[in-house]
Amino acid sequence: MGKISKVRLLIQAAFTALSNGYVKGFAHGKIYQGDLKYVCVPGMNCYSCPGALGSCPIGALQSTLSSREYKISLYVFGLISLFGVIFGRFICGFLCPFGLIQDLLFKIPFVKKVRKLKGEKFLRGIRFLILAVFVIILPMFIIDITGLGKPWFCKYICPVGTLEGGIPLVLMNESLRSAIGFLFKWKVAILIAILFFSIIIYRPFCRYICPLGAIYGIFNKISFVRYRVDKSKCTKCGLCQKKCELNIKVYENPNSMDCIRCGKCMESCPVKAIKMG
């Protein structure tokens, strides 16, 4: 493991502990509801996690879009945009708790690791479809008799909420255990599938599903934190692509929407042509 990778792992672990530092929540099976919950953390970290001190950007965006009054939707959208303009998908690589979980799972030995799936380009587009349909359109336009929508992505898909919020709360609250139905089992099935495939293929949730990563990816080319390739040094040897777990041709497209800024390409470049700015 290179120096950048070690630093990244430490930052990931530290930020995960910091953003889920409400120890009392884990002890009593309750959710922190203080003033910090009005602030979104940069990465995917469930609001309902007993230790969560902040809100999930995707959950907050759905909540505002599904409400009858859009008082803070611009605040949430603006905050996500600010994160994107400054960091891009650096957040996915360094500041996302669920990204850390996937990274650790991929380290588990398996018979054969899969570098990419058939129809990879199409599959990577699914996260944009999920963003458009489940995060934006359905919460805005499918409403109940009171005029309210619901957080479709959080309720029916999000494995982060199941792992960090649903399972801990169910385990610690008997009343919730007695209320378990098909929806919870469905969400657990999605989670198990994501965790299993995280052993085989690098970050399947980030690649194919995560709507927040889709948003940040749009900012990758213009964010303050981005890669630059010195064309006068680059020999196009392909080592950066070989080391990239997401199979990105860094020498051609250093600011791909899929790049999470893990730094492995910089570590592998024999002529040090790749720099982070």
C-alpha cells in the first residue's frame, strides 16, 4: 500500500468516526436530533444511523423536494453544489463512510476479481437514471392525499440506510423488530447483494447506483480538486489505467466522472506526470 493509499484510509476512518460520533445513539438505540442534523455531511451517511451527527445530502434533497413548501431546497441543492465545486468525487474517495466499507470488502480474497462487467458503460449510466427518477421526479410528483411525497430512493433502494440506520435500530428496539415486513427484507436483500459484489468488483454501489456520486461526478472536470496530466512527461504507458480499480484511462481522461481521486494513478506513474490540483 502506497503512502497516498495509507493517508486516504486514515482520513476515511477518521471522517467516518467523526460523522458518526453520537455514541449515546448506539448505546440507547435512538437517533440524534440536535441542531447539527440541519447540516448535510458530504458523503452518503444515513440520517437514521444512531451515531449520525449530520444529514445525508440525498435524503435531505428528497425531503425538500417531497414537501409542500420548498423553503430549504435551494439551501440543500446549493450545499451539494458547493461540495461538488470544491471537491468533486474526492468526497467519494476520502469522505464517504460507505465508500470505506466497500474498499475494505474488496480487500477480501476471492477466486476471481472482476475488473468490469459486460455493458459497463450502460451500467454506469444507471446511477443517473436513479438520480433523476427516484431522487427527483418521484418525490416531487407522486404525492399522497396530504400533498406530500416520500423519499423513494431512501425507502426502496438505499443500502446505506439499511446498514447504518435500519439494521442497528431494529436490533436495538424490540418494537421495530415486531414491525418488520417485506420492505425491510427487500432492503436487506439489496444490501447483502451490494456487500457481496463489493468483494468481487470494486465499489459496485459507487459505480452503478449512487445518485450522490452521479452529482459529484458532473463537477469532476471543474472542481478545485482535480487531476492534471503533464503531456510533456506522459509516455502513455498505461500503468495508471492498470492500477486504477475503476479502469479509467487517466492519461486520456484524468477527470472522468467515475474517478474518485484515490491517488493510485499518481503512485503508479513512473514519470510522475499526474498531479492533483
